[in-house]
Amino acid sequence: MDPKTSVARSPFSSVVQRRSKSYRQSYRSYVGTMSHLAYTPGFTKRRLTTCRLAPKRCSTAEMNPEQRALLVREWQLSYVTPLYRFQHGHLKTYSRQLAAFLVSERQRGVAAEVGLESTLRVTFTLVAGMAQTEEEADTVFIKIHSKTPLALPDDPQKVLWSGWLTCVGGDPDYLRTLPEDFVCLPLFCSGGTEGLTALVKAWFQRTFDCCFGLLEINSVNLQWLAALWTDCHARTSIKQLKLVWSLPAEPPMEVIYAMHAQDASELWRSVRQPGLREEEDDGSVGLEEVACFFKGLKSHFYRHFRVELPAGRLTQVSTALGSAKHGGRIKISNSSYMITTLTLLTECALLKMPI
């Protein structure tokens, strides 16, 4: 057997691998060290939500085209501070301004390596139906189109980059404290080259006096996503629950833990509010249930492989509903639980904002 790779089978298929100026109102204040399944570090305005209510399932057929566009690719997550004097009624103006900015950067040679061609078009569009409260601003979707000089007039333009800003389930108390000139769309999702993403961020920072930062998905929130997606199994099969842990070892060890959907569902039901009748179930998922679910997963793995997963860090979660990585990359592959997933990510973005 390869000394750097070991494979074993159990009721759950598992693999162990070794591989060699703006408004910055504080969203955080000291509340002390938080529990092992709450947000860390302890400098937050409040603890991470301990109970999440699953909304009514939304099928892809019920979604508008703009919402379906959010499901087609993997996105890199960032947080963004409130936008100064951003107005949803001026999206056509912003489209022209961003296009002019990109052309200017290309002429200066700054954008030469990001693939911008001679014909550029930028579109800003609203994504209706995402906001959950009156305080939340509508989601904005952005696309950068380009056409080569040799293309025929009827040839479609190629989408070079796309991204969106959203606020889903944001803390209403925080949103109400914002001055009228500021719009809070804290979650920024980008899909495209790093060069184009950097240019778009630079334009937003210059135009709306805001600040961007990388939004990682820590181990706690990956556990939440795994539990939420597993809870959806009865309505939409997750097919397989795949978890990846990074363990502190020399050389570094990566544990890939693949679990059949039915096995994951049975474990989830065993910790899902035992004794609760189906008619009493309001669809909410509690923090204690998430903790018990992962305790069962780790205990099972230890019994078979004598590997202590609690010593490592969960870095990736994947199901048929979506995938998420610690580095801040996420793909939402199904409309089920999309709002719940974005609510969690919005909360993470708000908590990550700098003072």
C-alpha cells in the first residue's frame, strides 16, 4: 500500500489521504469567548444563530431567471461594507460607468491580462424575491460581456465575469441603524478571473467608498451547511455527503469522508429532536442537533480508523445540493435551502466586517 495513501471501507465509504474611508460601523463588540459551535473569535455583537428555520421548499421552476443564474457556477465569497449613496434606480448608469472604467483600465494596460476585448458591455440587474424583510436591499446581479473584433454582428457576446451582491436574512437591528445614505449588501459573490474581480472591486470602492475582504467559511459554518443539506434529504436527495478534514500531521493529512445519503439521513433522524412528532416539527434546525450529528460522524470514524477527527479542521462539505470550501468558495446546485444557505452566509459576512 502506498505509504502516503490508505483506503478502507466501512458502512460509510471513507478515504484517508496524506498530501505533501467609508462607513465602518462596528458590527462587533466584546461578549466573551463563545462555545465550541459558536462563531469565533469572541468579538461579536451576538452569537452565531443557534436555531435556523428551514423555509418552504422552492423548486427551480418557481424561480425567476435571475435567481436561477445564481445556481450555475461556483462563487468566490467576499464581504463588503455598506455602500455609500448606492441607488437601485441607477443601475443603468452604473453599467455605463463600470464599462467605461474597464475600458480606461485596459487603455492604461492594467487590464491587458484579464481578457478584455475591444467591445465591452456591462449589465446591472435586480434579482427579485431574495429579500426576507423590508429592511433588506434587493440583490444586484452584474455581468461583464465581451465580443472579439472579428465576431459577426449576430454573434452572442461572451460572459467574461459575473457576480452579485446580496443581503438575505440580515440582522434587522443592525440594518435599521444604518444612515439613509448607506445600503447594506454585505455578501459579494464573484465568478471569473481574479484580475477582473479586482477591477470590479476597485470600481465599487472608488464609487461607493466601501471596503472588501475575503470571506472564509469556518469549520462551524461548514457543519451548519452539512446539517442543513442533510435535513433536506427527505425532499431532495443529497445522493452523498462528502466531508473533508485537514489534520495536523507531518506530512499534512487530508481525510475524505464519504457517506451514503441514506446513512447520513438515518444518523440525522437519530439526533433530530428525538420524540418529536412529525406534525410538531416546525422545520427548524438547532445548534445541539448539529453538534450531536457531527459527534456521531466523528465517533463512527474513530471506531473504524482510530483517527481523531476533532483534532483537525473541517475544510469542505459537498452534496448534490451544493458544495462549500473553507477558502470561501461555494456552489448552490439546487433551489432547496438556497435562502437558508444565503442567510447563513449573510450572517457570516456581517460578523466579518472590520471595525
